Amino acid sequence: MGVDLAHVHVDWAAGLVIASGVGIADRHAPTPASAREPARRAAEDAARKQLLAALPTLPLATGGTLAGKLADATAKARLEAAINVAVAAAITVDTVLETDGSWNVTLAVPLEAVRQAEGGPRVFATADSDPPVVIVEGVTAKPAVGYAIGGVSGATVWVSEVPKWAKDAPHVKATSTKPGAIELARKQGGPSTLFVLVKP
């Protein structure tokens, strides 16, 4: 099965790269039941193949795409290994067993896994007193992987309005954007914080 990136979706609000794959049941299998598991594995493999093809196309906050980083021989092995691990551990979002025994499986890789593959893991302080969530309002940047928010390299989601689950989180204004960085009106949050970036 070829790679068709039309079956891949980046959900910046959920922080996921999502892909689906189809596994066709073998009509020559001894029983319908014996055809189902190989069909499901084929669907999962197809979705992983879509993810492996899609992740290098993700835009980076510093400019370009992840594929540009893979052109660097020094970074290529580390990045490819991290991407392969992320795809192998992809989250199952949905599974549909068709009446003919075929499967449609949807898998997802967190954008944070991609960010850590590109920029390295987050570094936590000994005493972590940072808020778990910070709302950053007035963000004018386009969604991309790897922004430092107020000097902090951390997990982000991009939304058009504040989600209900985050309504009580502290708010801070974005003051400016430059390649790789979104500046804040005041320091807020740390490496363990999820930054909810609200675009007007």
C-alpha cells in the first residue's frame, strides 16, 4: 500500500498527528476469525507507514520542516531512532471491524514526542512548582513544533478558544513572536507546563 498523506491529519488542538490505515481480510483464510488478526496488523502497519511519511513534513518553529533536520548527518540517526520509537508506540485512536473482516485503524503520535525527538527531552527542576497549564492569549504565530514559550521549551496545543478543562488556568499575553520563540508579558510556567496557545 502506498503512502497517501491525505489520510494524515495534524490536530494542533489535541496535540496529535493522526493517520488511518486499512487492512484487507484474506478471503482464502480457513475461517473469518483467522483472517481478522492479520488484517488488523496490516491496518496498523499501514497507519504507521503514513505517520512515518508525515512526521518529517511537520513545520518547525525555527523554520523549515523536520525533514530539514534529517538532512544533517549528525542529527539524522538520533532523530530517526526517536521518530521510529514514537511511531512504534503510536496511540490507538479508533478501530473499526468491517463486516468482511477487514479493519480500519486510526493511530496517533503526540506532537510533544516529535518536539522531544527534535529538541531533546524536557529538563525539570528539583522542586517543580510551575502551574500544570498556562493559557497564552493573543498568539499570532502559525502552529509549528518546538516553540520556546517565554524562554521555556515545553508542550503546546494550539486552539481558537480556551477549552473548558483549562478555564481556571493562569492567563498571560503573548507580546511578540520570532523564529523559535513566543515572548510573554511576564514569566509564567516551566518545563512541566502545558502551554495552551490561543490564536485570535
